[in-house]
Amino acid sequence: MLRLRSLLFLAICSLTALPAVAHSFAVGSCAPRLQSFATISAAVSSVPPGSTIFVCPGTYPEQVTITQPLTLQGIASSNQDQAVIAVPVAGLTENITSIFGQTVAAQVLVQGVGPVRIINITVDGAGGSQGFSTLPVHRARSVT
């Protein structure tokens, strides 16, 4: 009996030591079964580490900072356009300093974490003050 209790205790301890299971979330309304956010920024700052955020087709004018491991994946919905992160109407805000000491306005900034995967999302820098243009991300990109 004592041996059975010891085994049960060890089993319970090992289960409680497991990390939380990552969840899936959505940005937009194309995945009604998932908890949804209005913006990519709201999603990446609210979900637990290791989560997958499915981004519905559409244009998202925002500057995104990612500070935890996660996956951002653009999804297709009924032959609609793809997910696009565009420059906000007010423009980009300088949010990091380069190794040369110059401030930079990164449209999508992955800061101090890894891995981050961005799949099937276009980052459109047209109209920004930094002189960059569109960057389609069709294959998985991992940032560590």
C-alpha cells in the first residue's frame, strides 16, 4: 500500500511539473471558435508564451512588438486576401536603437525572445518614413 501511494505521489508531482499547454487564438473574425482579438498587437501582448495566433485575411495598420515565444500565422478564408501588417496612419514610432546608435522604427520587432515564427503574413512598409517596402513572409521564419 505504501508503494502504491509513493507511485501515485510521484505521478501527481510529475504532472504538475509539466508546462501549461499552448493555446490557439485569432485576430479578426474568420475563426469563430477561437478567442479573438481586434489587433495583432493586442493578441501578442495577451496570449501565453508558445501560443499560435491565427491572423485572418485583412490589413492591420499597426506596429507590432513581440516579447515572448509564439507563432503568428496568416490564414486564408474563402479566397480572400492574405493578412497584411501595414504602416499605421500616424506612421511608425522609433522603438529600438541599432548597433550603430541610431534609432530605428521597426514595424515588427521581436525583442529578447525566441523562437518566434511568422508564417504567411506580409509586412508592408510602403508609406513609412524609413524607406522600406513590402516584405512577404510566405514560409516559416524563426527568430531566436
